[in-house]
Amino acid sequence: MFAHAIGFDDAPFAHGWRGDVPVIGTVYARTTLHGVVSGRVRRDGRNSTAELTRLVNRSPDHLQLILLQGIALAGFNVVDLHALHAQTGRPVLVVARRDPDLPRIREALLTRVPG
């Protein structure tokens, strides 16, 4: 059982926002909050994996697990789960409330997200 985890989520942002979005991570040891870390990722950008890696690697060594709610932050700033695991040495668990609508995601990525 994993007892020491860090969970990340992005802050709310306006629909038309095009800048950086705050990302908050909470570090827990069992049921005790041990710390909070924060960073920023670009809306629909490409830096979420690098920023989460930086925040995890600055956190306590006792971390055993990274928790995410979905695989994208700040719109479509997609986290490379395999790279995050490789660069931090910790397993990554993604929890989603519902199955993704892959055709709709593909359309949005191809028509609305640069690169």
C-alpha cells in the first residue's frame, strides 16, 4: 500500500486565457498533509511533464506515488506519464471521473492546439 503520495491539479482559469496556469501539489504521508508545492504550466502548452518532474524531485524523498486527475493540465498540456515516471522514479496513478471522448479530444487537439 502506498502511504506517501503527491497529488496535482491545476487552478481554474478563464475560458479565453492564454498564459500560464498555476499547478498545486499536495504532499501527504498517510492522512497527514506534509506540504504544498506550486508551479505554473502553459495553457495548451507542452511543459506539464517537465514542471511536475521539477516539483516532485524537489519534494521529500519518502514520496512513493504521484496522483493525477486526468492526463492534461491547463487545457491540453498533456502529461507524458511514462516520462514522468522515468524522470522521478515513482509510479504515476491517473484517476478519471469518466472515460475520455477520444474522437472529440483528437478533433480539439488537431484544430485548436498549436503543434
